[in-house]
Amino acid sequence: MNWNNVLIYPNPSTDHITLETSQPCKIEIYDITGHKVLTIATNENSTDMDISPLHPGLYLIKCTTASGVASVQKFVKQ
């Protein structure tokens, strides 16, 4: 599985981000202290997420498929 094709944009963002993957995954967003703040299960390869309720700062996005954790990436909420 090539996860070099995981795209998160725009980054940084103020109100939404789009995550594009090579296959559907469960998406979890964690704040910098490790607390899970959002979970989205999707059957799509492109997912638009509303991040407007999140406080400004650095977050981690974890993508998990049936095979396990596929990718962990950072994004900035302004």
C-alpha cells in the first residue's frame, strides 16, 4: 500500500480540510496532547471534514484501514 499519496489540504486551514487517500479508511483526529477530538468512518477516497469547532493548534490525523494503521500526518488549525 503506497500511502505517499495521502493528501491533506489546505494545510494550514481555518474551517475544513480534505483528506484524499488511495482507499477508504477510518479517520481519527488527535490534539497535540493525544486526546481524540474527531472520528470519521468513510467509504470514500476523498473526505471533507469540518474542523471549525477545533481550537487553533497542531493536530494529528490517523488513517486506519482493515489492514491496520496506514498513515499518521500533521495539520495546523488556524
